[in-house]
Amino acid sequence: MSILRPLRVLAYREAHRKLLALPVYKQFGATMLREDPFHHISHGHYLRQGLTVRQRVQYVYQHYAFESRQWTDDYRQAVYGGSGLELWRSDGGGAVVTIRLEAGRRDASEGDLSIVLSVNNAPLHRIRFSWLADTQDGTVRPFLASSQTFPRSRNTDALFAFERDFPQNSPAFFCFAAVEGVARVVGCTAVLAVRSHEQICARKGRDTAHFKRSYDNFWRALGGWDCGRQGFLVPLPAHDKPLSKMSSSRRRRAQKRRRHWKAIEAATVETLEPFLSRISSSAKEGPLRRVVMQ
């Protein structure tokens, strides 16, 4: 199957010709060709379980067409040709905590971009996503296909340092705050997120409760709901429960957490705004429309 799947490219020659003509592929095509230019086909799943080959071809084109139109060459050079962009940094405590935007590894098909939180250069949590057009209104939004904490056995020191510097906080929420910043800078008012049973690593009867906690429950905690289309819809700003409905002790903790989240979101916006393409300057004046593949 690993040999036969890439041959499906031949059934969508025109679509892949247009994909390879996009600026991202023109700039970094040699690297992508060496790694896996058609990872959306060569893997059994792309973004989530249950997609047809036609949908996967359409979605990978939507992502790279959006990335090509939305950002400058310098952005693409940093993200796809380099080590990524640092979106936020904290070095005032006992550890250096950073959040970076990187191109997703092409041997993993959960998304073409990654938001990675690291402590002293040790990765602790990662959210993978791609830009995807909502099937209902065509608006292009981040589709969050993976929210993964690295194994505790590999990151005991990093997790301890994070919890010491940011007590009663979660690396997953820090990563999502950066996702909010990415969405905000291009004018998105919501993100899409994978259902637990459709996540590409989910297996029926295997770690079902774990996947529900990591995905469905996480999206609901952010204020999302299953919209019956690609997955969960999480309106932005997320986790916006009124503080007045909390007890005084919980209110103080929530205020502190939200200050961290807002700082991460603001730093992300500040980092990415200079990389917006002039072509996309109208993005904040109205909804982002679907990228249509002729």
C-alpha cells in the first residue's frame, strides 16, 4: 500500500500540477520532494480519519494556497525553509519557555504546521494544524488535527519546570493561546478541531477515554461544540466564561491564567503581522473565502 498510494497522484494530475506551482512548492519544492511531496496521499489518513482521496487533495491545496497568498517570502523562508518562528518567550523564571511556529513533519499527516511549546529546548506540547475551508460557509480557518503532550517519561524535568514557573496552568492551553494569535492576525473568528474518534491515531476500543479527554473535552473546555461538519467549532476568543460567575479564589487564578494566555496571543500577533502579504491586506475587512480548486 505504501507503494501503491502515491500512484493515486496520477488520478489528480491537474490538481497536483497546480499544487506544485504554488509559491511554497516553488521555494522549497526540492526539500519537499526529498521528504514526501504527496504526504496527503502516501499516508493512510491526512488531517483526520474518514476523508476521501479527493477531499485530501482539495484540503492540502487549500492549505498551501492560503499559505502562499497570506504570507511573505520571508515567512515561508523561516517556517518552511528554516527552524520556524518564535512566537513567545518567557525567561523570567527558572526556565526558558518558548512557543514556536514550525512546518509540520511530513512523515506525520496530522497537519502541515505545528505550534510547539518547549522548556529549555525540550518540547513539551504540540498542536498541529492546517488551513481548511469550512464546508458550510467556505471561510478558511485553522483545523486543529492534533494536540499532543510528549511522554512524561521523556520530559519529567521540562514538565516540572513548567509547573513551577506557571502553577495551575497547562501547556495545551498555552499552545492554544498561540493558535488564537495566528487566527486573529488573519481575521478568523473561530477554529475547527478534530473529533476524538476521527483523530488519525484513534482506534476503536483503544484509549477511547484518553482521546476524549485530550480532544472532545479540551475543545468543550474552550467553548467549542461539535458542529456536525469537519468536527468541533471553537469560537474566538475561547475560554471566555465571565469571571463574575466564579468564586473569588477561582477568579484570581483564572485572571492570572488569562493574563498569560493574552500575553501569548498578543506576542503571536506582534510576531506575525510584519509577515502578512500585501495581497492579503483585505483579510481583516471581511471573512476569508474558500480557496477553490478548479
